Amino acid sequence: MKLRRALVTVATTAVLPLALTACSGGSGSPSKESSAPSAGAGASKTPLLNGTRLKSLLLPVGVLPKGYKADPEATRDSGGTLAAASSKKPVDLASACPKLEASAWIQTSGIEGAAFAQGDFVNAAQEEFNQELDSFRGTDAQTVMKRLGQVLKHCAHFKDASGDTTASVTIKTTTVPKVGDQTLKAELSAPEWEGGTTLVATRVGNVVVTTFYSVQSSDMGAAGLDLTKKIVARVQQAK
């Protein structure tokens, strides 16, 4: 009999405070500007969106399948300010793989954004859909996507010993054409789990959309891609 994977909401609770710190600028102090042009060679010419604006682009609960409710403790944003530019951390591949099992998996890139917003939804079975939007300065959004690709490749097969039973996790990553400027989809599964998780990361200009859909059904949260496409369309219209 397959074991039901540990509740994702537990992992999310542990990770979210880090998301708030990382996405709100970390070591730098917040800037009082609500938006500012991106800087740097090859940077997007679109303005940086602050957390309040990003929040308005998140999907409402009505878009999700019936039975999902918003989790207020896991729904937050960085507000009307932009975080000051901060230094990039190298990719920590050694500790990255387990972090892909939690909603703030964009943190594995090691790059902090200028602003963020995220929304979390759960149903009675503790299945979870999490969406996050992060805006980045200069060419950081492109670098984030490159690094996420490196992490997903490195973690194609890994052992997860976080629960009572060690799980042999497999990640199948594919590139999705014609969705945003660049899109990666990753499906996490393990023989020891009931169900699985679909992760999607999409870049739209200087905004990176990441979603996390963990379910107990055999489709591994495949609907996460269509939900991500809906968010991408909202971001594109905001440009």
C-alpha cells in the first residue's frame, strides 16, 4: 500500500517566512518607490511591479476546482515598496532538492526579487495549490529561470528522508513552448507517495510566475499548467 505523502502545508509553513524575507529584499532596505524602470544591460524595459500590483494578478479561489479555500496564513505580498538591490547567492544544489517539495521553491535559485505576492489554497484532503509572482531587476529573471533549470536537472532523482519513510523521488522536467517568454514544467513522483506534485515556472518579462500543485490523484497536479497559463495571461495584460 502506498504511503500518503506528508502534508505539504506543513512544509509550506516552515518555508513561507523565508519567502517573505527573500522576496522582500533580504539584506537591503526597502525602497520607497512603487515602481521603477529595470536597469542593466539587456534588462526588460517594463517597469518593476510592486507587491500590491502583483497581488492583483493572482488567481482568485473561484478559478480552482470546487472545494478549495484560501489559506490566509500562506497568502501575503511585499506591499507597495520595492526592495533594494541585493547580492546574488550561488545555487546551493546540495540542499536544493527537498525544497522543491514546498511552495516557495523559487528560493532554490538563490536570487532575491524586488517584490512578490503569493496566494495559497487547500481543500479538505489537504491537497494544495500555491501561486507566487516575483518581479526582478535587470536580467535577474532570466538568471532565475536558468538556475531553476539547473536545480531541476540536478534533482532528477533524489532521496527524501523528511517523513517516516524514505521516498525515492523522480522529477520529470519539460520545456513548455508558447507560454510566456520561457516555461519549465516539472512533475514530482515517488513510489512511496499517493499522488504527486506539478511545479511550473514561467518568465514574463521581468516577472517570474511559479506554481506548486500537490495532489493525491494519479495526474500529479497536471492542472497546474493550465492554472499557470491563466496567471501568465493576467501578467501579460498588466504590461
